Amino acid sequence: MIAVIVSVAVGAWVFTTWLRIKNGYPLENSWGKPIYPKTDDEAMERIKLLSQENAQLRAELGSIKDRLANVERIVTDSAHGLDREIEQLRGTRN
């Protein structure tokens, strides 16, 4: 009977540990404090590369926002104002 109880307890512990690993939760030591993985050089390099990519994507997003603002201004301007600007440009060319 004791062997069955111990087996069930160990099985439950293995199952909960597997669920924690699968879902990305940190493992805990016997006192309930989280055990985080140690950082190594490869992980630090990945973080550095991801940070650089993040900075590049943010810069690209900023330029896209500027372009979108210009397109929105053109689309939302009144047709009369846009026609007047076009005619002014044509008039300076002649």
C-alpha cells in the first residue's frame, strides 16, 4: 500500500514538472524558490542579436509611420486644396 502511494506521489511530481517545463514556468527548488537557467555565452549572443533586430524593426516602423502620415494627409485633404496646389505647381512651371 505504501509503495502505491509513493508511486502515485512521484508520478504526480514528474507530471507537474513536465507541465511547468512545457508551459515555460520556472522550476522550483525544495523551498519553493524559482530556479532559473544559467546564462551562457550563446544565450547572451542570441539576446544581443535579437536586440539589434528589434532596434532595426523599430526604426523601420518609424519610417513607415511617417510615410503613412503623408499618405493620410494626401487622402484626407480636401480635393479643392489639392487641386489648388497642383495648379500652383503647374503655374510656376509655365
